[in-house]
Amino acid sequence: MTGSSVLAIAIHAEGEAAVNDRARSVTLTPKAAGLAYHGDFSVLPEWRAEGMTDYVAIITRFATEGVIGEMDGVYSAWATRDPEGFTDDQIAALKRIVPHLGLAIKSVSLARMIRTLMETYLGRDAGQRVLSGRIVRGIAEQIDAVVWFSDLRGFTRISDTAPEEVMSLLNDYSDVIISGIDEHGGDVLKLIGDGTLAIFRAEDRLHACNAALSAAIAAREGVVELNKHRAAKSKPLTDMYLGLHVGNVFYGNVGSRERLDFTVLGPAVNEASRIAAMCRSVDQPILMSTAFAEVGNIRNRLVSVGRYALRGVSHPQELFTLNPEA
């Protein structure tokens, strides 16, 4: 903390404000003093109606190295119903207390900011796990999960022919795809260029598979609407290719001593990636594995597109897509 500035205002019965003489001993900007004298503090008449007689605003600045983004200090406001208003001793006490209060508020704000950053960059579940201390390299939990792997059709061509459009295109399509995943309980773990890796934890496989299908439908509908808006602006259009698989994966930290990544690993992840890549070959926007289709009554919502050999997978398998008539 680098010190405080104090603005003290007496609140008159008619609802107007005047700067108290005590404020003359501190630095006030001409604008702040002018606002006070001209009665532009819109909250003061309201406070007067509640019986307040005096108002003190204190700005406690952080030291330069303590500034976080636009958060450069703590702004606090105090009011009293005492007929005589605040005494000089009370204002002095507030000035002593507020820096400590500011540090407490800053600590709470930092914790919230860190949680938000973790969830934004790592995903909700992974972010919470890292915050809880699961940061040891090589420690992974084996979980059952639906693995979502999607990418965008023709992204390389768009990158080559309209590179200036790439960032806005990725942001637009990521918005609708990730929103669909989040709204149905999935966790996005990684954005890889135009690709999205996500999981739906499968403590209940049928629930996880249904949630993933609902997310896929929502994402597809979002892409359709987005394409209408982008077409109206003559912007490049694309579509989502999606592979869904369910199986056991390792979920945890991998990387070097200096740089860790919280992600999922295992054959199920590779298989989801290969299934997504098959979308181009079979001309289907969404493909699901046999393991996914065999969960509960999921197959009733799907239709087979045939058996295919997947690169890196030992046996050919039957793939499925959404049945438009289901």
C-alpha cells in the first residue's frame, strides 16, 4: 500500500453536498472537488433519506509492483448517522484500518481471479484439481470418460487464403462449440489450433453419453446459426467435424519440470482423434465409436455408416452417426 486519499462530504438536509474542511488537508483532483460542490454525487440524496449525515471516501493505492491489471487500489466509502458527522479521530482511525482491509480484499480478489484463470485456461475440473494441489508431475488418475475431439472443416485452406480472418473465425466457432460443451457438463481441456479436446466424466456412462450427444447437437445448431450471420457479412464459413468415444483414460499432469499440462492420455483419446479424422472420408459431421453406441439405449438415436480401419487402431470397427429420423 502506498497511502490513502480522503474525501469527506457533509450531507445537508436538502440533499446537497459540500466538501468538508477536513478534505482540504489531502490531495483532491479539481474534478472530484467540483463534483462534490455541485451536488453530482447521486447517491447522497438517497443516503440522506436514510438518515446519513456524513460521508467519507478513501482511496488506498497499491504499490506499483502490487498493481494487478486495472486493479490499482481499494476504493471504500463510509457513512454515519451521527448528527455531528465523523470526527477527525474517526477519520484518522479509518485511514489506519483501511490499508489492512484493502490487503484482505486484495487477497480474496486474487483467489477469485486465480480460480477464474485456472478454469478459463485449464477447464473447470482440471482448474479445480490444480488449485487443490494436484500439481505433481506424473501423477494421473484413471477415469472413465466420453472423449470429445472436434476440429473445423477446411481450416488449413482458410488459413492459406484468408489469414487475416483466422483469429476471428476461431473465436466465433469456438464460442458456439465450447458453449455447447459447457452447458451440458463437459470440460474443455485443450484447444489445439482449430481442434477441441474435451471430456464428459462417466461415473454414469449413459448419462455422460447422452450429455455429449446433447452438446454435439447444440454445437451443430450453433454452427448453423453462426454460418448464417457470417454469410451475411461475406466472411469465410466452416463446419465442425466431431469424433466421440468412451473408455478409460489417464487424467493428470504430464510435461517437464518447468512446464506441465493437465490433460487426458491413453488409447481412448487417440481413438477419438482418429474417429474425428474419419468424418472427412465418410462425409459425416459427427461420428461415434462402437463402444459409445453400445452404451444403454444410445444406439436407438444412431445409424451405422459402416466398418472402417482407423489409423493406429488394431481392428476395424463400426462407426455411427446421428439418425436424423430418431
